[in-house]
Amino acid sequence: MLGKKVGIDLGTATVRMTVKGEGVLTSEPALVGVRPGEPTAPLIGIGALEAASDDETVRLYRPLQSGSVADPVAVRTLIHAVITRAVGRQRIFKPDIVMAVMSGLPGDQRRALLEAAMLAGARTAYLLDATIAAAMGAGMQLGGANGHMVVDVGAGKTDIAVLAMEGTIAGRTLSGHGGQRLHACITEHLRVAHGLEVPAHVVEDLIASLVRVGPHEERRREIAGLQDDVERSLTVTSSELAPCVEAHVREIAQAVDAVLAETPGTLLDDIRREGIVLCGGGARLEGLDHALATSSGFPTHVDGEPTLCAVRGTGYALDNLDVLKRNFLYIR
């Protein structure tokens, strides 16, 4: 086939795109911006953010929330823009599209995504569960009888699965439980405990530099925010944020234990040898791997490039479209 093969990781916070043979070409915010009076000329990703910062009349839309489709119009716009960026507006041969989505995504939303890809000019469109895409992107060979376990911690959801024979043996989807929930917990704590309204980028910096799961030396960080519209500085400690972190990790650990409890013993032996693999942006939370290893009793490690696992997996799936045709219901 002469058409391009395009893989898309359709995340709550970030959309990533790869074109077979060209590598990962796009990684930017999953946002759509619209100026009043210009609904047919939407802005996408970083361009939308920049436009909104310069023009307060620009409205920003998040197509997905908690891993699910929140705005069907915006998601169609986003998919069309990503595919157009990959293959251009003038195309002789239509592309094949594979999109990684939340494992627990309802059927009607799956159909909506497939229709959006077809309307954007796809020749064929496939949906791949994020756990399968992430496992493939982490280098797992899913075609055999050996068991593998992946925990994909995204911004809006956490997907957990034991995989074998090109399919899911046991799994859980925690919709709404991801990096954004931890972010919201810390933001609310600073507001309630200190009366401080803190910008999103400051909270993100706190999570990256101060937050750690499990025992550790006390860490401190001075931040700035608004209190009663007056800028104020505040020193935040890692122990102060521990309740938010513990609640975040506890729910993931419980879901991991539940999936392991449903896994056949022979596959548990495979997972014990290989270890649980953490993928997604939330996998970078310092100490998460050790905490899950301790709670589950299984070795756990973070993939070398956790944020790229799912989009890499869509690229590998593009080489195996026959497997997708055999194993996935929603195909156009």
C-alpha cells in the first residue's frame, strides 16, 4: 500500500503522533482553540495555548477528560488536524490509522473516534487499547503464551492489564485517576490550608521536584501564589503533600492487586520473572515503582521512555494490521 501509516496516542492531556518510517513527529497538548467568529479555523495544541495567552477571547476545549470523549466536536477537530499534519491536505493515497485509547472506553465513543478518523480521510482506522499499545511500545512480545503486566498511568486515567496471546487476560481501568487528579489534590490543599491560589505550572514543578512516594528525606520548596489577590511566597514540604500522594498511589496499588488476583498462576510466574512495567507520564512519579513493588510483591520498573510507550506501540501495530483485524471489533 502506498498510503502512509499513522499512529496516534490520544491522551487526555497530550496527543502524540508517529508516521511509519518517520518517527514520532508530534507531541503537544490535546487542546483545541477557537476564536469567536472563526469556528472553521481552529487552533491546535501549542498554537491554541499561545493564542489563548495573547487573546482572551480564544476559547480552549479539551476533547478528552479522564480518558473519555468529553467533546465530540473538538475530538473530531483534533483528529483531523493531527492526520492532516501527518499526511498533508492534498493526498492521493489515504492513510491507515491506529489510535491508542483508554481500555475501558465505551463502544459509542469508540465508534465516534473511528468515524472521526474516516471523516479525516483515513483508508482504514483501528483502535488499540492503551495497555496493549504501551506493552508493545515497551518491547513486550504479546503473540506467545507468556504473561506480561503493564500499568499505564496517564493524565486522566490509569490502565492496568495482564496480557498474553495478543489479548487482555485481566485488567482494570481507573477512569479519572491519573496525574491530573494528583495535581488537583495538591492545588486544593494549598488553597484550603494556606489560602494560596497557585498557577498550574507551579504545581507541576512541585510534583516533579518535591513529591516522592514512600520514605525519604524531607524536601522543601518555596513557591509563589496569590492570596486575596496579593502575591505571597510559601515554603512547602514533601511531608505536607504526603496525604495527596498516598491517596493517589493507594488506589493504583489496590487495582494492581485486584488484577493480579484474577491472573492465572502460570502467568504470575512469567510476570514475576519479567516484572511489572510502568508506562505513561504518571510513571515518572519518583518512588512509584518501589511502592508498587512493595505492595504487590512483584518486581516493578519504569520503562526508559514511559511517555512514548503507547505511541511507539501504535507504530508497531501498523506493521501488524492483520493482528488488529483478528482481535479488535471496531474496524472501518
